[in-house]
Amino acid sequence: MNEELEKRIKKVSAKKFGEDLVGWFEQEMRDLPWRENQDPYRVWVSEIMLQQTRVDTVIPYYNRFMEQFPTVEALANAPEDQVLKAWEGLGYYSRARNLQAAVREVHDTYNGIVPDNPKEISALKGVGPYTAGAILSIAYGKPEPAVDGNVMRVMSRILSISDDIAKPASRKIFETAVRELIYKENPSYFNQALMELGAIVCTPTSPSCFLCPVQSHCTAFEEGTQQELPVKSKKKAAKTVELLTVIAENNKGEVLVTQRPEQGLLANMWEFPSFEKDGSDISGQMAELLLSDYDVEAFITDEEWMVQNHIFTHLIWKMQVGRAMVNQPAKLPEQTRWVSKDEIEMLAMPVSHRKIANRWKELT
Ligand code: SF4
């Protein structure tokens, strides 16, 4: 930590700061399902779901997930397909797979009890420094920092920290700052309050400083630099990949679906056959690839039936969706099958493919 920051931290009365922040949180905290109790498993699931996803979106998923998998044991013993299906629509599916792998480890190695120390909890799959800090502080009341984007924004303003929050190395600086200021009487509420403040008061573009419980501690407010902080460099633009996706139907009204590989993007999810677009002869390319990859002869009935985008953090799929009537070969490749309208409901699919499936069901 540099000297300047050390001085700024010393200027803040940690006790008063904690009291103001936690006092405000006690009055204003939103009623959220994962705040019903401090069960570490419930806290853990909520924190994983909330990564890169808004609170309002997460609530119904969380409630359904908890109904299906209320305990470590229930999630550890569930088939992966069922877990992915419950996660369908939340995106970033590797989070669900890692969560289940880690929960299985807790079940097998720790007798179903989520570890309460940094070393063991950080060694679990998918548990990074933020999630570890959140579980240790929120569920176990340990004075550990839990630094996410909201917390970095708030702390950068309170202490005028101008390190680029897009750089992974900056997180350590914020963790050190939180460690210095954390309210030892109630680390759980302290961390939740910082996150809550970032979500509803100290927002990215228009912080409500006049409603802020820690305004009297805030350097950015004092100096009028709220709009300049935090410093965040721009991400590289996402790459666009143009895809041809085919609804390939047989004469029984079933459609061809294929399962993605076990590793990598959207691992193990089901989707319609998709190919990278190459040139302008779309019908020709769809028919050729269906024959070479799936051994089906296709008659393309509509080469631009719909267009569907799928936006990932680093990548955009621009999917041109066509329809085709196909024959039924004696044998399909592995991880590929025919499904009826009812069966397709049971598969875990990425949101973009689920939308295509819904359109297909509506129209046929
Ligand atoms: Fe954020 Fe304004 Fe509060 Fe400072 S005073 S923490 S800038 S809302």
C-alpha cells in the first residue's frame, strides 16, 4: 500500500465509519431470500448466482434452485443435467458446474460442512477471493474482505483510490483497504452494507451523495471527484462470429440436437446444429455441413427463418437460423439425438437456443 493511501485510511475513523455504514444497512437492507438466515450453503449459492447477474434476475432462479437443491447433500447428489437445467437462462454455466463440483468436495471431504477458513474455502473449485470473503464474512462473521465491483467503486470514492479497477492486480489494494476499515463487531453486515451502498446509493454514474450514510467520510465527496472515480479502463470490444444454425426436422416432427463438448464454452449444453458461416451460399453450406457432420440429407426450406444473437463477455454469436427437412440416417454421431417438442423442454440449453426452440414450438 502506498503512503498516500495509508494516510487517507488513517484519516477515517474505522469505528465511526463502520457504525454509520452498518447502522444504515440495518435500516435500509433489501429483503432478499438469501438473507433469511446465515446458512453458508445458501450464501454460497447466492454469491455464485449474483456474479455478473442482477439481483432481480437472480431471485426467482435462487428460489427455484433452493427448492430443488436445499442442502449440500441434495446438490452433491443431483445429476449434472438437472443442475444445468435449473441454471438455464442465468448464463455462465461453468459457474453451475464448478459450484456442484465444489459442493461435492464439501460433501465428501468436509462432511457436508462448508469450510470456515480462507485456506480450505479458497481451494474449492470456482471459489475466488470475493466468494471466499463473502461466505466467511456473511455466514461465519469473519473479518475478511469481499471485494466486488460495487465495493471497489465505493472504496475508490471514499479513499480516492485511482488504481484501475479493471486490472486484476488492483483488487489487492482494495482488499487491504477493506481489511483496515472492516467493522469487527459485525463483518457480515459491514461487507453486505458496502455492496448494498454500491448497488443503490453510490451508483456508477449518479451517486446519491446527499442520501449517503458515509458522506462525512468520503474523500471524493469532499473533493467533488465522484464522477471521475473509479478509474476503469475500457475492455476490448467483443469479437463477433457469424453462425448458421439449423432447425433440422425429420418426418416425425422431431428435431436434431447436439450436446456441446464437456470442456469449454457452454460445456455439456444442448443446442441446434451450428456452423461458422463461410460465404454467401447459405442453403448450400447448411446442406453440405448437415451431410458431412451429421450424415443427414437436407432440403433447406427457409434459410433465414430468424436471426438470434448470443452475447458473451468476450464474444457475440450472430446466428442466422434456417429450417430444413432432413432424412433419418441409420445412426447419428455421438452426443446427437432427435427430440420431440416435449423432450426438448427437458434439455439444458443456452438462452439463445432456447429462444429458437420456443419459436419452433410456437410455429409448428
Ligand atoms: Fe459514494 Fe457519494 Fe457516498 Fe462518497 S458520498 S460514498 S461518492 S455516494
